[in-house]
Amino acid sequence: MYRDQRITVVIPCLNEEQGIAEVLRRMPPFVDEVIVVDNASTDRTADVARSLGAIVIREDVRGYGRSYKKGFSMASGDIIVTLDGDHSYPPDAISYLLEAFFHLEADFLNASRFPVRDRRAMSFKHKIGNLVLSLAMSVLFFRWVRDSQSGMWVFRRSILDRMKLESDGMAFSEEIKIEALLQPGLRFEEISILYSSRLGEIKLNPWRDGFYNLWFLLKKRFARR
């Protein structure tokens, strides 16, 4: 419990047996529930997560968004926190984010990776790609968002009922932020965190995923019209 609120952490994983061990070992003790969504991993991700106390749910259909939607459907906390299983987002920053979340009276808090302090954490190509996507999202939806592709968020579980989340892939990260921005009465905030080098295999395809996410932004914007 944190300020009388139950906290659920949801972590999507695809072959992250090395990273997930470090993430779970650093999980704050006040977290009530940790859900690891095993996205059809072929390594020991599920076994490692279970051994460290996480609830493991398997999602056989591959997809970042697909994994999150499965995890959210099983979450029981009042507040949901997300992060990746590769140890790039800091589990020990959860208390800092929750304090900011309550202080700002937010409904959705985005953890921005910028400015990137660890030079090894993000290549120049990825920085440019993230900047382009964040600018595109900010222009299309009339609200400045520093990091549209961040995978660490804090939000009230109750707002999920008001969102129309369609993406099963990497575009889910920008889509959930768009939905939070567009819902009347919801307060969207953003705060910087320390982003680190990932552990394990890189699965992101920067060109394919980048162009798809840009197309998805356009589709999401004009489909609403």
C-alpha cells in the first residue's frame, strides 16, 4: 500500500530472464502486486519471475500492447505502474513517481527518459526517432509531450474503462498517452527519470517500428475526426 492505495506493477516480458531478475530484486516493498506478462518467451523468464514472487501470466500472441492489455485485465490495484523487464527503467524510482503523481493530483503520469543522462542507454538514432515521434504527437494532439514512447507510467486503474486501446504492438505506448490526453477531466502530467542501458537482447526494430508508430499517430488523429 502507498497512501492507502493498492499498487500493481505490470511488466511485459519477452525473453528477459536476465533483466527481470534485477527488476524484481529492486522492487519496492510497498508494491502490493507484481504482474509479469510472459509474451511467449523461449527462455526462463517465467520461472525466474515466479521464483522472485511475481504473478506470471502468459500471453501467447506476441505484441507489446497485447501484453499490456492482458496484464491490465488482471490487475487489482488502485494505481498501476508500468516498466519494462529489461532493467532500463528504475524500479526504485517508483516511490518518487508516486509522490509526484499524488502531489500533481494526476490521473496519468508519464515518466520521460529525457534528458538521457546515461550515454549508453540510447543511441543517437533512437534519440532522433523519439524526438520526431514526440513532436508529431505534440503537434497532432495539441499538447507538448516530451517522451511519447516511454514505457514507464503511473495511472489510476479506473481510467482504463474510459480508454479505447486498439494497438497490440509498440504503438500502444503512444496510444495510451493519447487516450489519457483526450479524456475530458483527466489530468496528464510528465516527469523525468533516469533511464539506463538495457540487459539482454534488443527487440526493437527502429525503422519499422518508428515508421509504423508515425503512421499510427496519423491514423489515431484523423480517425477521431
